[in-house]
Amino acid sequence: MSEENRSKSSDSSERKRQRIRLARLEADMAYFQARLELIGSPNSSNRAAQRKVFNLLHKTVASKILKLKRRFAELN
């Protein structure tokens, strides 16, 4: 296999890994959003704590998704 073909294959593999990672992160986002909707307006300190944690997780994963999309755009 020539160096050029190896490079193309490597780029293709990297793009595939990035797409899979992005899909997993988006699934995580959907889960966190669903949990937040199920919690609704917290009526206990436990639910308030859960809401706070899921909000933080949601924001963190959203940030990772943006970074990954930027990096993915650079590969193309």
C-alpha cells in the first residue's frame, strides 16, 4: 500500500471514529435532556441536586460536541 493510500485510509478511519464519538455524545445529550424533563420542577432537595448534576452534564457534553464538530470540520 502506498503512503498516499495509507494516509487516505487513516483519514477515513479517523473520520469514522469521530462520527461514532459524535453520535455517542449526542445520545448522551438526549438522555440528559430526557432526565431533566422527567425531573421537572424539583420538589425535594434530592431532585434539585439531580437537576443540577444533569444540567452540568448537559452543558459539558454540549461543549464536547462543539469541539468535536469543529475538529471534524477541519478534517474535511
